[in-house]
Amino acid sequence: MRLLKDHPTGVRVSVRSKNPDVDLKRDYGTRFLKSLGASFLFMLFTVLIYPEHIPTVVLNDPQIDVVQWAQIPETSQAKRPPPPPRPAVPIEVEGEEIPEDITIETTELDLDSLPLDLRLRGPIAAGPPSDAPMDEFDIEYKPHPIRIVAPEYPRQAHKQKLEGTVKVRVLVDKRGRVEKVEVVSGPEIFRNNAMAAARQFRFRPGKHEGQKRKVWMVMPIGFSLK
């Protein structure tokens, strides 16, 4: 400094000093601790406000298919009644023993003296024709009803609240139609209506030895108010 005074050079020299208010290094530790504390407080605040999200896993029950078995009722086919037994074939029965050696004397026959008329009067019948009606108990397969018509109730019987049953005898032809109707028994007031209903019946024709036959059958026809 002395030299500058002794030898003036015309150069201006200024001396600078640091301002303690703007010295960054002096307060570096304090600011670092404050920043660290602020960061910790911010993280703590964030954790308290937004807690950790734990995902929830929902396990659904597995779907089970249930198969139901339907119980089907057992069915059975109706068995046709067995046909009535055929008439028994006559069996030869052993009788008295006939001697093997029989001597027959020769006799003369005078045909002129016989009063018998040996002329043929017509064809010999071999048996009843197939058109002859049969009884329902003698035929192999009886006629089976396929249409039954309900009888009309008489007014007088309905007014008097009368009930009854009429037995009719019907002749079923080879086509299954009713050819004739006869009353067997029953109240008089119901007979005409029972016969009118019976004429409308239809049957599956009866068979005997593989052929369709006419058959007489007895059937009850009831009249009831219930």
C-alpha cells in the first residue's frame, strides 16, 4: 500500500468485501436440514392422506352344472286275452278187444225187398256255412268295440230321476257294423233309446280260423244321472 502512495500510477484500486446476508455457504447446512424436514413432512402427509392400496381379490364360487334325471314311469303293453281253447279232438278209447279172426257168412241181399229210398235228395251238407252267425263264446277272436255312442236319456226318466241298465243282443257283421239289435232285459222306459244307441256302435270284426265271421254279442247299456 505504501508503494502505491509513493508512486502514483493513475489506476484506481477498489477493495470489495462479502455481504454476510447473501453468503450462501454460511446458511447451507441450515437450508439443507429445512429442506430434508419439509420433504419428510410432505411424504408423511402423502402417506396419511393416501394410504397404501391393497388389492382385494374376490374368489367366485365355481359354477356347478346340476343335471337332473327325470324319472320316466314304466309303461307296459296290454296283453290281449288268450283265445278260448279249441274244442278237444276226440281221442280213441280202447274198448273191448275184437278177435282177429272173424268168420262172416255169405248172405244174399235182395235190394228190391228193401223199403229204403236210396236216391239222393240233394247235396250233402258238409257243415254250417261261413255266413252263419257265431256266438261270442264260440269264436276265437271276439269283435272289439271301436266306437261306443252314449244313449239319449229319456225325458220322462230324467224328470222322474230314474236310472237303469238295458242288456242288448247285437249281431256284428263282417264289416264291424251292427246288423240286428234285440233287447235281453232292462226297464221298458230305456229300451228304445238303448237300441238306437247300439245301432250306431262300430266294432273290429270277429275272426274264426282266420276268416271274418258274424257274431252275436250281449252288451249292457247304462243310464245314469251322475
